[in-house]
Amino acid sequence: MLWSGWGDPAKAADLPEPIRKLLHEMLGVRPPRDRAADFGEVRLPAVALSPPVLTELRGVVGADHVRFDDDARIRHTRGKSTPDLLRMRAGDGSDAPDAVVLPGSHDEVLAVLATCAAHRVAVVPFGGGTSVVGGLVATRQGFTGVVALDLARLNRLVAVDGESMVAELEPGLRAPQAEQLLAGHGLTLGHFPQSFEYATLGGFAAARSSGQASAGYGRFDDMVVGMTVATPRGTLDLGRAPRSAAGPDLRQVILGSEGAFGVITSLRLRVRRAPAERVYEGWRFESFAAGSAALRHLAQEGAVPTVLRLSDETETMIGLARPGEIGALSADAGCLAVAGYEGFSEVPALRERVAAVASGLGGVYLGPDPGESWAHGRYSAPYLRDSLLAAGATVETLETAGFWSNLPRLYEAVRLSLRASLGSPLVMCHVSHVYGTGASLYFTVVVAQTDDPVGQWEAAKRSVNETIVGAGGTISHHHGVGRDHREAHAVEIGDLGVEILRGIKDRLDPEGILNPGVLVAPERPVS
């Protein structure tokens, strides 16, 4: 994983000159004033952990699994939001952990948490490092240091129950590893978010991830039938049946908790048979409103493909839904919908049902090329962001969700907020996930960088967070809360909701060491 960008450094590429020219003409984008820092130029704070604490941690996980060299610290600094990357490109490593600890078992995780609680060391659970909402930056105030608890050694497929269609996997498995292991049993999770290549199963659960094929396979939290969690107070072992009426479901307390309540050390997940057929195709609608109406009809009538997404006019025109065609502008592009089907003998009949609904509501069939193009480039957008940042454009994404009746209002409110904050940005959007009752909206924003690009985006983000809550949307459909959404999330759930979350944290994590500052602010400053 590139320390100052996304993914495989070999896949990073400069923007072609025609695209640079287009960005300059459309948005006034110019090359950044300062060059990006090299790895050796990153400024790191001194290690704050005392030698006795480091010795104690080595005693728990082994000397080779406690690292405080520059390489380990830099690669565990922050996540992959645009502000995160801009700070790293400026050589700012001020949020680096003091050490990286790699436990090899549930018991070792428990022991690490006990050690850190005893010495008031903050602990940031770390999976693939793909958070885009500030979920990997701990508050240092009141703590003697910060460690990144990297779960990479917890990377086994533990068991497969083929009769129940449940697999037990460890949280440090990256998604491709998990799919490869399950493929040996003819199975799949079917969870393919844009972060698929690098994110981990534990991260999916901790952030309530939703994959691009969620219309068919469900969100990741739908897949979790059980889990084991290490907390500073001990072990939670949750989920012993498919459904239960035995009180509130405590799995839901951990799902979406982003490491603030405990560390997931094992997941029992619903799996599916690996599909025999995969088909992707495209449809064109005259407008975003018309395409949204078609998606709503499909979702409510139960004719839902495995993948179903709709780009608005701007995103379709720019070609973002088909990464290979970025910049191939079309004034009459309409709105592109992508439908994907994964399954068995039922696929042809479902395609016919979808075609009947889509064509009956004004859709024009475009054949397989748009769908195949999307599928081929489905993980490439973060690399494009790196190229845009290097060219002098601030580019970031944000997402929300709402009920169908409120979706047009939410869509317009977010666009207006971004334009009011950023001047004349390029704002693109697509419906990324659909339900019978509503859908999510995923926005991509591109604007020329100012001399303070971090401040530029943070001001816009604060404004749009307030707008989303005020317009009746949720502050996050699948990116999580982290630090960036914490204040807006508090408004969304209300004062009593915040008190409930604080009560859970106080009970499971009385010293407040787990990812402090993420998800919920402390009731009072830590002293």
C-alpha cells in the first residue's frame, strides 16, 4: 500500500496532457506550488512510549511483533481520505503511532489491551488502513502514547460449515485473501467495495461496509452471524443462532463501532455458493430523476440485479462510471445505469424482468460494454484521485442515504452546499446502493486546489455534514463515522443517543484507550 496514496505504486500514473488541459479550462487547476515529500522527508514525532511499556508489549506478542521503526510508523499513520493524503504528501507524520503491535491470537489481543489500559496507552485497531473518515487517528491528550494494533497476523480461514453456509474467518484477512480461501470450497462472501483490494474483514464489520454488489449479496453487517470480541474488560462471544429474541442483539453494538468498543478477533459469516455466471450491462435514462424512478421500481418489485447503480448527468458526461473513458465528454450522455447479475440458472429470467421494467420506464439498452467497462475499472477510482491530487486538483468523495421520497431534496441540498463552499467545483453523483425504502447517494467532488487544500476541503466538509443532517439524510451509508463525521453523527442520533454510546464505551473500555476520539467524543476532556 502506497504510504502517501492508494494501493500499488506501480498502478499510479500521471494524467495525460489533454486531461490536464481540460481540468485547467474547466476548473482552473494548476500544478501544486510545492512538490510532494519523499518517504525519507516525513516528519515524525519522537516515540513517546517508555522502554518498560515496550518491553511489556514485546513480552506479550514477541519482540519481532512490536515495531517502532520509521517505516512501520509511517505506513500506519492515518487512513486514505484526501486530507490524510495531502498531509502525507506535505511530509506531515504528526499523527504517527509510537509503535505498531501485531498480535497473533485472541488471547494476545486481550493481553495487549490489558497492558495498554494499565499504562494509559491509546490503541488504534488497524486493518487495511483504508478509512476515509479519520477513523485511524487517536486523541493523544491524557494518554502516555499511541499504538497501532495491526491484525494482519490474524489471517486464517478457521472453519467452514457447508450445511449452515457459515464460515469462520479471522479479521486480518484482506478481502482478496478471504475470497481465495473461500473459493477453495466453492464459496464467496460477495462483498466487493471499492476498497476490496486492501481492506480487511475486521474493517468491513467495524465500519458497516457495503459492497458494490450489495443489492444481491447484502451489506457486510447482514453477513455477520457471530463474532468474538476482545475488550479491556474481557471477551464477548456473540451470535449462536441465525435469529434470536433473547434481548437486543449485541452484535449490533460492535458492528459499526470502529474499534471504539472492542477489537474483533473472529467473524462467523454467512457465505454463498460462488456464482456460475456473471453478466454486466448498461442502460441509458434521459435524466437522473427518470433513472432513479426505475431503480426504485426495481427495488420495490423485487427485480433487483446483484449490482445496480445509476450515475447522474454530470458523472455520465465525464465518464466516471466507465474509468477507461474519463474525459470523453458527451453533451447528450443522459444517465448511465449499470446492472450486474451473478448467479446460476435464475440469471436469464431476472435479466428479462429487469429489461421489461427498465424499458417500460424509458430505459434504453446499451448492451454489455458499459457494464463490462465498469466492472473492469471498479477498483481504479482511488488511483485516479492520486493522479488528480498530483496535478493540483482537490478531489474527494462523500456519501449519504435517504428514503426515496426525500432523495431529490437530499441530492440537490448536497450539491448546493458544495458549490457554496467551493465556488465552482465539479460535482458528480451516483446511486450506489438501493433498497425498497430508499437509496444511497455517492458524490465525487473535484476543484482546483488553493494554497491550503486541507483547510479548503475541511471547511466544505463541515458545511456539507450540516447540510446532510438538516436535509434528512444519514451522515454515512457505508464509510462510517470516524472523527470527520462525529459531530454530525451526534446531531443525527441526539443527546440521549450519544449518552448511550458513551455508556457502552465506559462499561467496555473504562480507561477510554480504544480509538479515543473516534465515533463518540469523551463527555469531558481527558485529563
